[in-house]
Amino acid sequence: MVTLSKRLPARSMVLLVVAAAEFLTTFMVSSINVALRPLADQWAISAVTLSWISLAYILAAAALLMPAGRLADLYGRKRFFVIGVSVFAAFALVGAGAPSSQFLIAVRALQGIGTAIVYACCTAMVSLAYPPERRGRALGIQIACVYLGLTLGPLLGGVIIDGLSWRWVFVVVGVLGGANAAVAGWRLKGVEWREPKTGRFDVAGSCLWAVALALFLSGLSSLPGRLGWILAAAGVAGVAGFFWLETRASEPVLSVDLFRRNRVFLYSNAATLINYAATFALTFLISLYLEYNRGLSPEMAGLILASQTVVQTLFSPVAGLLADRMKPRHVASTGMAICVLALLAFAFLRAATPDWYIVAALCALGVGLALFSSPIVHAIMGSVERRYTGVASATIATMRMTGQNISMGIVTVVLAVQVGRHSIGVADYPALLTSAHVTFAVLAALGVLGVAASLVGPGRAGRPVVSGVPDPD
């Protein structure tokens, strides 16, 4: 392990390459959302198939995050970061030449593998590179770049798609990602963090987790059919088996004690899962609404959607400051409550809803997400010892990606029931609007659970048993 306590340039370079990677991955996700209609028109595919272009990517990333995090702990977080960015960039370039929707879905799944490796390393690298007194500011910059990617994705993505084609989004991301991997490998030579090996890598646990989560999330996307219920049930059983197996493993992929004995870690991660499950699908749904029900171009739809993430980016530093001065769980729960109100506002969309109403609701959601995201990460990372930093980083990313999968799974089910699994026509526009009403109502109800989970503190003991350090509350 290399310490960076006296190497400011190296610390700054760690933050730069991590922030760039987070920007590119979120830019890719958000820009694809404004390419939905061009993709559907090119290949005459259904709304359900469209959802799989996003779902395959998130599913692969979520399933492999935990094993990737453990491997990075053992063999080097910087090394795995470079590998992850390289895989992500390479398959972005492959996706640019996709000849069919099926090929693009497969490539997106492979790209998700690279993203899993990147996300498993990012927060841990920044946390370990910076001393405690400067760590909060560095994490704030990292999170701001995530929001910047979400902001510029719909906006610049819409411009690229309208001016060239959706394929050029993949080209731009692939080239920039490759450059970032090269810079990280070149400028961070000799910089590395790894944990001492005391046993073998938990292959059985890693495989069981990946298969179980993939079955569960695939099942969600296949509901309400019989196969969907079977896959989801098998996934739940597999996840239960994984937790049982990890309690007996000498070198577990996930330390179950972190969940069993650390209330803040458990409930803050649960709140993260619920937050993303309740909010992630919003961009997908609003994109469909703006491009089909409202007849807007991808560029105009991206401009409207950008209002949410612009507000997120601006309010994130404020949220970080509030988390330093107040209890992080109170700030996070307030943010989650604002998200619930915004989701309820979208449940009342009409074909002629004015633009100001949509922008106002998106801005409210941006404020809520900003108030939630930084404080909840602050709470989780502050509740564990240094040796659990990698596990905590991977767990946060896993909750985020799993929540995104659940969110898209909910949308897929509603679209399958309301619209069907055929290509979208004019006759389907009323059903699309009904799907939005139903989905937003379900997501708002889910968000209420997130408010409750984010309010949970460390309990009467005042500190988590596993970490041995005071809770950030």
C-alpha cells in the first residue's frame, strides 16, 4: 500500500481520473435516455426492448460490483480501476457499430462489467487518497462530477444525436474513456492500495451473488409472466443463500457483520437502495412522455431533463455543508421527502401539461436528490473503519445499481401490462401516459419507505459495534 500523505499532485490526479470516470459513466447512461425514439425508429422495437438497453447495463454492473470490490481490495484498487475504465471504453466503441438492438443490449451488458469495476474502486480511492480533514471536499467534487455527467448527458447527447446520430455518443465516450484509462495508468505509476491476503478469494460467494442478483432482476423485468415470478423467487432464495454462506466464509465477499451490528450502515444502505429504486426510472419515463406524448425532439427533451441535474449539481455543495453542521440522516431524510413530493407531482401529468410544471417538478427532484446523496454517503463511509472502506464503497455502489435495476424493472412491468411488447404507435400514446401515472404513484409510495430508513440513527449504544468509531451523527 502506498501512502499519499505527502504527494499532493498524486492525490489530485487520483481525484481527477476518478471524477472523469464517474462523469463518463453517468453521461453515457443519461444520454442514452434521449436516444430512445431514434433507436426505436431505426429498429422498430417495443418500449420493453428499449428498457433493456438500459436494464442490461445496470443489471451486469449490479451483479458484479461486490466481487469486483473484493478483488480490487486484494489485488489493487488503482489497477482494477484502470482495467474497468478500459473495458467500459472499449465496449462503448463496439456499441457504436451495433447492427441490431439485440447486439446493442449484449454490448451494454459487457460495458456494465467495466462500470462495476470502476464503481467498486472510485469512492474507496478518493477516501484513501485524502486525509480525513480534506476528504469531504474531495468526495463532494467527485459527486458533483456524477451530477455533471447526468446534466450534460441529455443536453449534449441530444445535440450529438440530432446533429449526427446516437452512434456518435458511443464514439465520444469510448475515445474519452480510453484517454482517461491511459492517463490513470501513466500518471499514477507506483500508486496503489490493497489489503493483505489472509485467505483465498471467495469464488463460491461471488458466483452465487452474481447469479442470484441477475436472476432476481431479470425476473422483475419479465413480470407479470410466470417466468418472471419463477426467476424473481429463485433470485431471492439465492440472495438469502449468499448471506448464509458469507457468515461461514473465512474471506467473505461481504462482511455480514456490517449489516447485523451496524445500524447506520444497514439502514443508510437500505435508504440508498430505495432512493434509486424510487427515482432512477424518472428520466426514462419523462423522456418517453416528452418525445411521444409531447412530440419534442431529443435535443429539446434533453434540455428540459437537464434542469433536474443542474439543480443537483448546484445544491450538492450546500448539502455537504449541511451534513457537516447537522446530523447527516436528518438532511438525507429531508431530501428523500422532497423526492416523494416531486414524484407525486409527476403522477398528475397530462398530454398538455405546461413546460413550467415539468421543469419545476424536475428542479424539486434535483434539490431532493442533492440533499440525500452526499449526506447518505457521508453517513455510510463515516460509520466503518478504514479496513472496511473498500467494502463500504462497493456496497454503496451495489445498492445504487440494484435500486436502478428495481426501478427499471417496475417500469418494464407497467409498460408490458399497459402498452404491450410491440413497437410504439400513435394509438399507444394514451397507454404510455397511463403507464407514467401508475409508475410514478408506485415510486412515490416506495419513496416513503426511504424517508423512514434514512432517519434511523446509531441506536442507544451511540456507535456501531463493527466499526469501533463514533457514528457521523
